[in-house]
Amino acid sequence: MHIVDGALSNPVVIGGAIAAAGGIAMGLRSLDLDRIPTAGVLSASFFVASLIHVPIGPSSVHLILNGMAGLLLGWAAFPALFVGLLLQAVFFGFGGLTVLGINTVNIALPAVVAGMLFGRLIARGTPLHGAIWGGVGGAFAIAATTGMVAISLALSGDEFLPAAKLVFFAHIPVMAIEAILTGFAVLLARKVKPELFFRGATT
């Protein structure tokens, strides 16, 4: 899901950087001390999950786990995912520094939206019901991310339209896998530490 340096037009890169800065600022404002450990764990999980990827043109297919980050952290998913992307770019060359902003927006904004849409639903009812909504939220975050990556590519030139379409269809299996992983993670968290969702997923 990383867009590489040089693949996007300057307006898309600049706009992504500005939007990412705003999202990170919002996230830092909402990140209290109690949730810093959770943010660290989710950032590390994203970092590791994204290391295993299959390149497809200017993007790649890999697990992201951004839905889980959004469900637990809300706006704080922005700085958590930004740190993971930054480390991947610096140490492994995934994506790149010039596209760090747009990559952050493409991955973190769907996470935040997933938290807004499904966070309260997860906190209600039984842990099983929460797990089902968690799975939906995990799949939604991936679908929204692929859509944003496709739009970023499409806005950068007609030559990227085939790649933009491929990004979505190539990630359909990833949506299913992330739905299952996020659902089970939510089920466990609701049973062990339900206050994570009652407090963090809706901010």
C-alpha cells in the first residue's frame, strides 16, 4: 500500500503533506498518557505487518492493521501510523520520504473514519457483537485505504489509472484477512480490557 517516491504529482504530494500534518496534530492532542503504550504496540504491529509485502507497480499488497489502530486510538492513529511509515521509509526504503505525507493520510484517515463509524458499535452489546463490528471496521479501513491510494494515483495522471484499479482488486483478499484478524483481536480485547473501546475508539 506504499506509494513510492516519484509516482505522484507535486500537488498530490504537497496536499498529502499538509493533510498529514493536520491529522498528526489532531492525533497528538487526543493522545493521553494512558494510551501511549497502546499507540506504541499498534505502531509496532503495523510496522511488522507491512514488512511482508508483494509489489504491484507503484503500490504493494500487505497487511496493514490500520482498522484496529483506528478502532482503538481514534485520531491518535495518525501519529502512531506515521511513526511506523517513517521507520519503514528510513530503514527499508518502503514508500519514501517525499510521499510520507500522502501515505500517512491514505492509511491513517480511513483508520480514523473506521473508529468513528464502528467504535461505539463495538463498545455496545456482547463481545461477539463487538467482534463482528470490529471485523467490518477492519475490512472497511482496507477498502477505504485502497480507494484513497487509487484516487492519489488517478489524480497524478491518466497513466496511473490501470494501477489505481489494480490496487483495489488486489487487496480484496487482504480485506477478508484483516476482517478476521481485527474481529478476533476485538473479541479478545472486549473480554480482557473492554475499557479500551469505551474510552479510546470514539475520540
